[in-house]
Amino acid sequence: MNAGALGGRIRELRKQRGWSQQELGERLGVSPVAVSRWELGERQIKGEYLVRLARVFQVSLDELVQDENGELSLPTREGESVMPPREPTDPLEWREIIRTLADAVKNQSEAQKIQAQAHLVASEAQKIAQQNIQRALDQASAPLAPGRGGADAASGDE
């Protein structure tokens, strides 16, 4: 389905419900201009908005992106069609998918550990900065010791 065909489907579903582009935009959290551009096929629709559209129209994603022949396809940037991926049949394909997913989980876990360490470092840096500020304030408010300057030293009184 090209962007124009999907846009026509959105316009059709919107009009069936008697909604203006403004009303649909409010339900989706987008401007009426965005809705207009989708309907005209001038702008690609991000996946999150396809999901929102399906929910707002109370249709499945399949029904939303189905072409007139009943075939499923998803819009691409150049109006080409990408069919949904097939299910792997070879055990080696499944192993590769599982390995990829395991790597993604591992990378996410490592990223979370790094984020936690960065938070600890930032907290420690904040404590040190607060201590330094307090020292500076204490020094600024402390009376000067005799012989280290001050009014007595300037006047020559001893």
C-alpha cells in the first residue's frame, strides 16, 4: 500500500465516523495539518501513529494497512511496499534470531549498569561540589586571624 492509498483509507475511516481532520488530530495528539498530509500521502506515518490510528478507529492494524485486494503491506518512504516478514522455518534461522535477541537483552542490561554508574558518579560530584561551596562560604564568613590582614594591620595598631 502506498502512502496515498493508506491516506485514502484514513480519510474513509474518518468520514465514516463523521469526524473532521481537527477531531481526528485531537484524538491522536497531532495537528489537523498532519492528518491532512497523511490523507494526501504527503507525509509518512510513523509506526506509533499507525497503532494510535488503529485504536482510535477500533480496527486492527491489518485492517488499517490492508490494500483493496486484502493484501497486507506497509508504506515506505518512496511509496514502495514491504510485505510482513515470513516466519523462519530453518532451526538455524531461529538460533540466529534467539542469539540476536539475547545480545539485545545483554546490551540493554549493560547500558542500564552504565547508566546506574553514571548516576552514582553524578551524585558523588554533586556532594563534592556542595562541600566545596560550603567550605568557600565558611572561609568567606570566618573572621580574619591577627597578622593576616584586616583593619588592625592596615592602621598599624599592634
